[in-house]
Amino acid sequence: MRHSTIDFEALRYLLAAAEAGALSRAAKLLGMETISLSKRIQRIEDELGLTIFERGHDGVRPTVGGEAILIHARRAVAELVSLLAAGQQVATGVVGRIRIGIRLPSVGEPIQGMLEAWRTEFPDVELLVSELSERDILTGIEDRRLDLALMTKHTLWPRAVSEPMYKERLLAALPKDHILARRRTLTWNHLRDDTLLVQGWDESQAAREFYSTFLGSGVRYATHAASKQSVLGLVAAGFGITLVTEAQTHVKVPNVVYRPILEKNALVEVALVWVPENEDAVVGRFIAFMRQLARTKKLV
């Protein structure tokens, strides 16, 4: 196929001439000389091999063949305008898709309110959430199957960039007939003699290591490669106790009760995590939005 000189500007010239009904009026609207516009349209007609406009003393009007050409020109211009608008939206991060990995369920406050605020502000951005282990989140971000993650601070890896989002209180989850369930509040000393059920996988024992910073050595752990919901099911069955965040207490499990831990360090910090080379416009906008929201609400 030979090279064509018909481009977006050429289509604009045709449409301007057709709408104005006169080359002089069209040229004025386009900010160019009438003779230049006439020559450009003539070149288009020569390339297409047909007369697009009939010229007369009273102006120009499309020929039958010209009408057919103008239909396609209008479509092409409209498509290109839409393409440019879509490109600008993607480039500025107002449309697109964000794939986010999480370790903690996105229920309860403050994360639920933060995500709701984002959805209200940017309804055309699709948010895809995957609940994964620390290792799967790491490999997902490194392999660009995930854009970013919401993770607890103690699970971060060296190459990751993070932004603190909020802190959550830790509570103890107990079988409802457990002796400690009679107490309204607990301390770390109350929990050290029980079997502590934790989530863990062969390549990641971050939860166990994190809990050890509170409880010290000598605690009996039972590690399960399972969801938090499954671990809470084991608590209900009497296999031990576990720790949960305040947001996780919104998930009601039969025969499980939650008790506050009255310790200053009974907190977990949640961070937004990504690697710099994965950050495109919409991801960057999400990070900036969440960062500002966390600071405005004084969550960290």
C-alpha cells in the first residue's frame, strides 16, 4: 500500500469545509489562508481520485461521492478524538485497572472507608483484589501480576517501597468456653500458656515471627497454611487461640469470642507496598490518594 498524505488534519479540513459551506469561512475558522485550504482539499481529491466538493460562486457542497467520504471522515475523527481522550485519561490515572494483593481482609474501618472514598472519586478505575500469602504477593508484584499490596509492616521485603496507611489494634480470638473468655481484657501474660494458632507457609513464617516479638520464646505455636477464616474455625473447635486485627472481628464465627489486649504494643501497622518500576499513572494516583487520605485522617 502506498503512503497516504491523508491524516487527521486533512479530515478536519474536509469536515470544516462541509460544515461552513464555503472555503473562505472554513479557512477563517481553521486560522489559515483560503488558497492553502483549497490546495489541501485538491490534493485529497487527487489522492482519492474523486471530486469531494462542487465549487460555485455561492460556496461548496459535497458531491454524492463526497457525502460518502465525509461519513467515513466523521467516524474517523470521532474515533481519533475518543482515542486521544482515552489516552489522556489513562495517562492521568483517571481510568484503568489496579491489581492489589492483600494479607488482611479489606473489611471494617479504616480501609473500607478509604477504598470507598477512592471508588467515589475514581469510579472508572477497576480495582481487582487478591487475598494471598506474603510469598505470593512478593512474587506477584515482582512478576508484575500485581501492581501493589496492602501488607503488615513486618512482612515487607528489602526491595519494596512502602507507605504507612494505618494501625490496627490486635485482639485475642478465643473459644467461647475458654477460661480467658470470662475476662473483659487480656495481657500478653494471659496468652503465653495457650497454643497459638498462626497462618504460615513453608517459605513464610512471618506471623509466627511477629507474634514472638510480643510473646517471647517458649510459646506453643501450631502453624496452618490456611485462611484466617479457617484458623478461626479451629479456634471455635478448641484447638487453640489466635490473634486478630480489629477489622477481622467484623467476621462473626460461631463459638468464637474476641477480647482486647491491654498492651501498648498490641498493634499492627498496615502499609501500601509496591516496587518503583511497576508504578504507572493510575497506580501512582492511587498511592498519592491513599497517602493523602491516611495523613488527613491522621491514621499513622
